[in-house]
Amino acid sequence: MQIPAAFEPPGKRPPAGDHGRLRFFSIRHARLMENLYAAFEPILVRLHPVWARIGYTRLERPVAAVESAVKGALFDCRMCGQCILSSTGMSCPMNCPKNLRNGPCGGVRQDGHCEVYPEMPCVWVKAWEGSRLMRDGDRIAEVQPPIDHRRKGESSWLRVAREKNGAVAPAPKPH
């Protein structure tokens, strides 16, 4: 029986068996993922007039559902609403049991595995490996702001489209 750590969010478990296998593919092919997103983002941004006309609020749930399905499959994304995959070697830092966004905790085992879940490779070891494959891989050294948990479940894609067009994103919903 595994006892969850005190800092672990309820219901969060390490990938079991083959779950997360595609996540490691995405990290090993971080450059390809970086290029795909570099082609996808401008389309999202150019569609801002369409998104604005339909209404960002109205689009939030369906777009977040599609984003969750795509990014969940490719990156084991936790839909934090503040995606930084392009800064973390295509390794979602929210998979870290401690939810660390600025590097490993210091408890990484000698074999590169997590101190909380010894059977799981450390998210940040994988992030470093993925970042070394990326054109903009040095972004892993940028300090990230703390996570705003009120944005959990929101679409990062819509947020990027809004922000790159100078539109102000609505305040996060209080929980």
C-alpha cells in the first residue's frame, strides 16, 4: 500500500503501467512537438476575431474539452490553465507529485526517479532531457510564476489567443 505524501493533491496518482507512455514519446520528440505548436499557435491567434465574436466565455468549455483530450493524450496534461510545456521540454510539471514548476525538488533518486513515487521517472529529469532537444530549450531556465489554482480546467489555448491579441483575460473563477 502506498501512503500519499502530505503535499499531494487528493486523487493524484503516478502513471500506472502503460499510462503516460505517449507522454514519454512527446518528450523524446520534443522538437517535433515544439514545431507542431509553433504552426498551431498562429492559427489560434489569427482566429481571435472569430473567438471574440462567438464569445470566449461561451467557447471555454468545448475548447477546454478538446484541449484536455489532445494534451492529456500527448503530455498527460493536468489542465492547470497556465501551460508551460514549451518551457519544460514538453514534460508537464503538474505531473510532479509536488506540482513544482521551477525545477526538481532535490529529492531525485540516483536512477532519475521521483522520491515520492520511486517507480515514476522524475518529471524534471524528463523535462531537462526534452528541453535539450528543443530549439528554445534554454527557456527551461526561466523562472515561472506560481500556479493560480483558480485557472484549473481553463483553456490555455484561448488564453494565448486572447493575450497575443491584447485582449484581457477574465479573472479566474473563485472556487
